[in-house]
Amino acid sequence: MLTALRPAGSSPSTMLTVAKRALNATSGQFMPVNPNLQTVRELPEDRIQIQNVNQLDGQYIILVTQPKAVGASRSR
């Protein structure tokens, strides 16, 4: 599924980031998780893994950004 997001010369791992807000929040902004803590696993898993998170402690969403060429750095 993540490979469907692969525009020419880019990788889903450069386009996806996770954002979080408090568990019981009904409003408020989602804040991006540190990109150095997340790993996008494409084939065969289709999974985004965040280091040191083994229990959900908030509300999470996946943000999709513009594709970057493989090897290009992420903007912060």
C-alpha cells in the first residue's frame, strides 16, 4: 500500500510523518513526532514504527508531505 505513494524517484519514507496530541483531547493541534524516532517500513510490512512507543498514549495521525527525491533530507 505504501508503495502506491511512490512518485518517480521518491520514497514513502520521505513523505510520511506521525503527529500526536493528548489522549483525551477534543481540540488542539497535533505536533509532529521527532522524525529521527520514526521508521517507515514499506514492503512487506506497510508500517510506521516509532521508537520507545509500545502503548498508545495519545491520538496519532499520519501526515503526508510533498515527495522528496531519495537521499534528500527532510525539512523541519
